[in-house]
Amino acid sequence: MNIYITYERTFFTEKQIKELEQYGKLIFLESYFDLDKAQYLQDNTEKILMADPEWYKWNLRKEHISKIENLKAICINTTAFDWIDWQYCKDNRIIVTHTPKYSTDSVAEYAIFLMMCLAKKLPIQIKTNYKMEYNHEMLNTEIRNKTVGIIGLGTIGTRVAELCNNLGMKVMYWSKNPKENKYKRVEIDEIFEKADFIIPAFATNEETRKIITDSRIEMMNGNSIINIIINPIEIYNHKLMLEKAENNEIGYAFEIYDDKTLNDYKGNVMATAPYSFYTKESIDRLVDLWCNNTISILENKSQNVVGS
């Protein structure tokens, strides 16, 4: 059994490497490569692919997967799995596993960080080179007693709610199904009309892409929306959000996936690189879970299987 790993070896401990080597030969592909010239395409022995999305530009489709001979499984190191053609894999008896819940604290804490950036007008401070002006534009907001509206109360949404509650905020949420907790469940329109801060925390699929509509965005007035790695900005009208921020109607925070910088955005807009998941603790959990998923397949005890 050959185990191909598209990731840097330095992120794995010697213990993890030795455990994997008990089941097969490890082949690290540490540099990005031309998919048509991938080393494993020349290998007709049974194999498992431990795949990182960056090597595939977040798009691993059947056109490539079908060329990999004797592929037993693809173990991906992300919670989201919409970037891989898992239905093709399922139809062709190729196991696909993912890595849920490894970055719950990291992402939830990043949401709080972005919320604080907007409340304290950090984007404007940066863009004005920290010029001290006590005017309305620079007037900060206190977090205590403000209302946060969380859209989706799964693992990350629940952790965001806990952190906000501990900060003395009022928490309301909307989720497709009611949850047993102390937080107030409301209709989704009420979140856009009344919440001081709005944090989307739902899984992205065809159904949820319809949640944040233009009409709901227009309901916002004076509040802030924080969009982090939980959802890509493509799930709603990003341009409209930026226009409202430029008109000083809202604050807006999100992660950048292009070559723009903070200075390219006007108003109270906090745009950062996509680091919400990227903490030492999170990556340690990720690699550990990734290895365990792979070993579970080799022991015929598959865990975290997509589509099961």
C-alpha cells in the first residue's frame, strides 16, 4: 500500500509518521505539481491519497480522480468537502473522509476578533495611519449588552454564542431546527433587522446559499456582519455589502481570497487573510485526525466518511 500525502512533512510528528508507515510506504508530495504529471498517476499499486485542497486549487474532480489506478480512498484535511467529487468516489467505491471540528475554537475566536475590530474601528485606524481624531467616524462601540445574531447554531455557531455570552452580549440565533440551549431563537429576518452584529455560521450548500438575500442585506442599518471561513463570500451579494459599508451604513468583516488589501476597501471594513483556522492547536488536531482517518481505513474501521 502506498500512501501519497500532499502536504509538508514537517507538520507531522515522528510518531504519526511511524504509525502510518506500519501500514504502507509514505510518499510526501511537498511542492505543488502539474496534475497531469502527478507522481501517483504512474503508480498502479493500491494506494490512498491524503489530499490537501491547495494542491488541487480547491477543485478535485472526477476527471482527475478517474486517472488514479487502484485508489482505495481519499482522505482530505478539511471539514468542507464540496471541493471534491465525493459522489463520483462513492459511486466507484472510493472512500472519502474529512476532518470535522478540528478548528472550532480557532474559527470562533477569529469571529470574536473580527467583531472587536469593527466595534473599535480598527480598519479606519489602520487606513488613516492611526491619526487621532475624536469625531463621529472614529466613535467606538462597547460590546457589552449588544445583541449578536448567529445564523446557524452548529458546533462553531454554538462556540461563538458561548464566547459572546461570556462577553455580556445578548445572543439570538436562527437555525433550521430549534436547539436546546439558553439562547433565543428568532426568525431570520429579525436578526437582520435587530442584531448589532451578525455572524453566519452555517454549512454551505444549495439550500443555504439562499439565506442571505439582497432584501435581507437591505434590512441592515447601522449593524455589522462578520463573514469568516465558515462561509465563502460568494454565498451572498458581496458587492452590495461593500457598498453599504462605503456608505457608512454597516461595518463588514471577511477573509480575502484575492490580491486586494485593506486599503482597497472604504468604510469600516476589516478584510484579513484566511487565517481563521490557522493556529498551532488547530493544525495539530487536524493532522492527528487526518492520520487517524487514514489508519481507520487501513484497519477497515473507516471513520468520518463523507456521504455515509
